[in-house]
Amino acid sequence: MAAATAMREYAQGQGLVEELTAAMKTVLIEKPANAKARFVELLTEKDAPPGTADTWSEPGKAVDDVGIPGGGKRLLLVARPQGDFKDSDFKVVEEPIPEPAAGQAVVQNIYVSVDPTHRIWASDKPQYMPAVGLGTVMRAGCVGKVVKTSDPEKMAVGTYVSLFGGVQEYACVPIATLNPVVSDVPLTYNHSVLSVVIGHTAWLGTNICKPKAGETMVVSGAAGAVGSIAAQLAKKRGAKVIGIAGGATKCAWLRDELCLDGVIDYKSDDLDAKLDELCPEGVDCFFDNVGGVTLETLLTKMRNFGRVAFCGAISAYTDENEPTVMNVKNYQMILMRRLTVQGFICVDHVDQFGTALGELIPMVMAGELKINEDVREVGVENFPSVVNDLYAGKNTGKLMLKINPE
Ligand SMILES: NC(=O)c1ccc[n+]([C@@H]2O[C@H](COP(=O)([O-])OP(=O)(O)OC[C@H]3O[C@@H](n4cnc5c(N)ncnc54)[C@H](OP(=O)(O)O)[C@@H]3O)[C@@H](O)[C@H]2O)c1
């Protein structure tokens, strides 16, 4: 089953979109005692989402040759990248804005999410979703506005939605695959702190780490979109939190704004020595976004029965010799220190998204979370150079394109 089909089937509680929007409004504005419970109920009373490893990784279908239909300016993937993305890996085409068939709507994409996983999706290596097919539009999460609909009752023109919209100006997709956005917050938050990919991922990984008072949690990629939320959640749960990031500016932000207990600039500090200095008792939990040398070093610093949330390995995404980079030389430390190491993918856990929002939304509304976003107001043709900024550490927070006005 194609991933898109799986998502469609999950969203097939047709009233879900309106019900969830109403419930989110209640949570955000009226805040009655039962609002969060009702919201979670709405998400969980539907059929279980398709997010099992089996359906998402689709062993029988390695490549999605269908892609996301759409129009306007569209960015098609035409070559498997080697190293960083190049403009020649893509082709920009301009096509008419489609008419929606029965059950479909056309969405004008406004914010296009730019994620480290784009490099994985563009490759044909084994991965957690089918690779993007050559000649199809580059896959991307989007937040946009419905501009044409086949069913105004279910999805009115003018509704703001989040969707797999692709790196293109307009997406033509089944109404059932459109998700409500959280209103009464900046629209961009639906790509950052209140999205499945960022806020939910940070929440899931923090739950795997289980930080608590008296314990030390280390977060790599700590100044990034996921890492910065995870670090703040761990602080709120009472742990001592050490953030690892590249460069003085990012480290100063972690220290002065996020008030982390210690920071390490992996580009200029001696990571090994600095970990010994800041974590003299060792590390109880490690939220890993980068893999590679950082992971190798951390494995030697973990305390017995420590927890590692394996969220990402961005240090290896653009390396064609990935198998050598990804060999974990200190794998035996998992045994020596009796560690629990869990890889996780956010889309497998959308059934818990309501619970995550129940924790994140009140913190956002109370101004208790610092949210860094990096919005580039450029066209889809700029996607290759913008996404490369992630692998060079040139983004400051959740990276996205703004390709149309709100
Ligand atoms: N498991 C899931 O479901 C899931 C969901 C979302 C994201 N992720 C993963 O989470 C990680 C963070 O994603 P994000 O969207 O929040 O991106 P991000 O952290 O906002 O941006 C990526 C950051 O990675 C760092 N980086 C790049 N190359 C590096 C290298 N060679 N060594 C060390 N750090 C490097 C850079 O920060 P510095 O300037 O500090 O180097 C860069 O700013 C990625 O690995 C991503 O694949 C996983």
C-alpha cells in the first residue's frame, strides 16, 4: 500500500477535520477541563493510523512513482543526488492549476517544510517511506489554503490545512488527506512546534529518554528545530540538560535564551573532554539528532541503564559512503552499559499527537517555549540551495520556504 494511500485511509474519519478544528479551538481559547481529553479522544476513537513500520516502509514498494499531483511552478526530482543537492537534480516546470476531481481539493501551498529527511527521500536507499520517484514532484509537508474544492460541505474554499503538498505552488489531493491547522497561533507553528515532524518528534524522543530530576540529558543538534524543543521539554521535566551545537552564536542562544545547564560547541570544543567536565557523573539520556562522531563519543559516556532516543543522523545524510560513516564502532557500549536505544519515526505515532499537543499547546500559549523559525521567502526553484543549508548548519531553527502570501 502506498504511503499516500495509507495516510488517506487514516484520515478517512471524514468529519475528523471539522471536529478536530473545533476541538483545537476549544483547547486554545476556552480551555475547559475536558478539552484535552476530548481532543485525544477524537484522535484515538478513529481507526488506528497506518503508521506501523510495515505500512510505512512498504517492503514491496521502494519508490513512489505517482507523487503528489499539482500545478503552478513545480519542482520535479530528476536525478538521485550525490553528496549535497545540486540544481541539476531537479527540473522546474510550470503547469496549469488543476481542477479537483470528486473527493479532491486544490490547495495553494504557502509554507513548504524543508527537512533533513529530504536527502533521504531523494535517494533510493532503504528508508522508512518509499523514495520519491524520478520525474515526480519533490515530496514535502506544506501548510496552505484551499482554493478549489469538489465538496464545499467537507472542505470549504479558504480553509487553512496541512498536507503532504510537495515542493510546488498548488497541490491537488483527496480531501481526506487534509489535516486541520492549529489556529490562533502563527501559521508557521504548524510546521514547527505544533507539527508532527518537529514538536511531536521532540516530545516522542523525550519520552523515550525519560529525563527526570537528578538526571543528565544530552541533546545533539540542540539549536535545531527538534533539538531545541526536546532540550526545553527535558528542562521542564527537571533534568540537567546539556546541548551540543555548532558555533558560538547557536551555543550562546542555548545558554542565554534556553537556559541550558551546559553547552558544547562541537566545532571548537573537545567534545570528549567537555562531556567529562559537564557530566562528571555520566549521561543518563541522550537525544541524538546527528549520529557519527557525536554518537560514538556519547556511547562511552552513558551511565548504566541509560536511554538513547535515536531521532536522526544528519551527519551522514549527504555522505555517499554512509555504511562506513554509520558503522557504530562503540556498539558494544550498549551491552556494557545496559543501554536502551530506540529508533523512532514520528509518523508511526500520530495516534499520540493529540496527547503531545495537550502538553505543547499550553506551554506555547503561556510563552514558556522559545521557538526559532527560519522562513525563506523564495520560490520553489530555490529549494536545492535552501535544503543544503541544513547539512551545513546554516539554518537557525525550523527551516521552511514561504512561496505564497498568507
Ligand atoms: N525520527 C523522526 O521522526 C524525525 C523527525 C524530524 C526530524 N528528525 C531528525 O532530527 C534531526 C534534526 O532535524 P531538524 O528538522 O530539527 O533539523 P535542524 O536541527 O533544525 O537542522 C539541522 C541541523 O543539523 C546540524 N548538523 C548538520 N550537519 C551536521 C553534522 N555533520 N554534524 C553535526 N550536526 C550537524 C546543524 O546544526 P549545527 O549548526 O548545530 O551543526 C543543522 O542546523 C535530523 O537528523 C532529522 O533527520 C527525525
